[in-house]
Amino acid sequence: MTSHRPTRRGRIRIRLPLRRGESGRLEWVSPVHRKPVVQPVHFTPLGPDDPEVISAFPHLSPKLQKAAQTSWKALARVLHPPGRRLVGRFVEQATVEHISVPIRGLEAGFDGYTIAFLSDIHAGPYLKADALRKLFAKVSAEKPDLIVLGGDLVNYDADEADEVAAALKQLHARDGVLSVLGNHDHYTGAVASVVSQIEHSGARYLVNDSLSISRRGDHLAILGVDDGGAGRFDLARARARARETRTSVLLSHTPDALPLASRIGIDLVVSGHTHGGQLRAPKFPPISTHTRGRFVDGFYRFGPTTVFVGRGVGVVCVPMRAFCPPHVPFLHLHALPRAAAGNRGRAIV
């Protein structure tokens, strides 16, 4: 895969800091296209002085944020009536998919632990609280151990978070509801307002932070990072704030964090952002998923680390999905013997 280089001002600058010449193989098994695909991948750093950030999507200046908000509102006014019906129907038909995720060395207390993943909701003109309540009630009825909101809860307007906040009381899990920030949450220009509304409704944000969940004396570290392009991605800070455990899970809106997560021994990365392409044609890959690693959906592996990329729930820009249905994946963690992992050793998080 051709690496992305710094470009002239006004174009997207994409960076992914890795050790010089670091490479690996990316293995992809898509829930939509069941045939396994193995893709070679080579991530090249842009230079030795690059900061520890990734840029899967650009930061928007206040001027560009304003332009994006104005354009979005104009488009939504035109497409609102049919768009709300279409997207509401998509969300009501969103499937709950139960997926087994084997993790080497997972402690016995977390064998069978279930994470429900709701990503890319994009609440607003097309997706209102009434449709979200029905979806959230369906998720809670499955009784997951933990519910994760994978970012991009809104489009370009912080007021859109009201729709999510109004429905959040329908979400219930033993270990609560966690959330991370996506690029569209930042594009509102009022990310603090988005965070405040969602946390006031019962969710907890992990922004370059972590927590530890305990089960019968065993521990699982959950790390969450800010968006890799529009936010202030700082995996090092999240790792420093976590305790040492045998198993760690990273919540990152963009899957482009995978190689960096692999370097520090993260076991599982859970991401969204791509929408699975949103508009697809049968047997063809999507035109773009706005990721440097060209992630689409399903499982990928880089070194010892696996990433699961969800297709999400909502839509962006146009109220359409084609050959890419929304879903809510339930990730069931299962233990594999640590000895089979070779010389990987203990994960330090």
C-alpha cells in the first residue's frame, strides 16, 4: 500500500508514527463478505520528529467548521422529511450480531465478557430520539456487561447531542456505558457541550484515559483515546493512567490506531468511523472509508493486536445506506492459552 506523504496546505495531512520500516500483514474477515481476505500493509513514518499522533481525518479550523455546519443544515433541510423516514427504518432494522473474540491470556473472570458496541450514531435531522430509544432498548434487552459508544454521536451541531441524551436512559449494562470522541463530535466546535450532555445522561467519556474492571480478582483494562485527526490523540497518556493487567482493550473512533496499539501490546482495539463504506456495490470495495489503513469492517490483525471495525448505526451527509446495513455488534471475549502467543509476554498497559 502506498504510504501517504505530507501535502501542500489545504490538503489532508495524514500521519501515523511508527518505527522506521515497521511493517506487517493485515488480515481482514468481513461480517458482510464472509470470504477471508489477507492484505499486505506497510506503514512508513513521515520522519523521526513526528509527534505521537495519528491523523485519519483532518482538523477543521473555526472557519471550515462554520462552513461545514451551514452546508450540513442546508442539506438536512432539503432531505429531512424523506431522510428521517429512511434512516429511522434503517435503525429500527439494525441487527444485533453476536461475535466471538478470542484473546490469548484472557483471565478466567472475563471469559464470556460481552461488550455491546454502538458507533457512528450521527443523531440529528435524520435520526431522532424516538428511533434511538427503540434501538437502545433492544440493546439493553440483550444484557451486555459493558456498552460502548464509539464516537460521532452527532454531525456538525452540538445541539444534536440532545437526541442521544434523551434516549440514553434506555441503555443499561452491568459495568455502565462508556464513550469516546469522534471527528464529527469535534466538528461541532463545542465538544465540551457534547461531552457534558452525554455524561449528564449517564455515560462516561474516556478521553486519553482508562479504567479497570474487576471480576473475581481478575482485571481488564479499558483505554479510551481522543479522535486521531480532529482531536488530541494521546495513547501514551491513556496507557500511563492504566494499571498493569494481562489483557487490555482500546476504544478508538478510528481504526488507524491499530499499529500504534500493537506496539504497546494492546490485545483488542474496538473502532468505528468507516460506516463500512455506507454506500457499497456488491462484490466491490467502497470508494473511501477515510482511513489510512483502508479499513472497511470486520476483523483486522497487526502483529499481536486485533481490531474490530463496526459499520455503525447512522449515516452522514446523505440519508442512505446501500449493501451496508447498520448493526450493533456484541463482542463476546473468550480466553485462549497465553502460551500459544509465543514470546509476546505480558501486556503492560
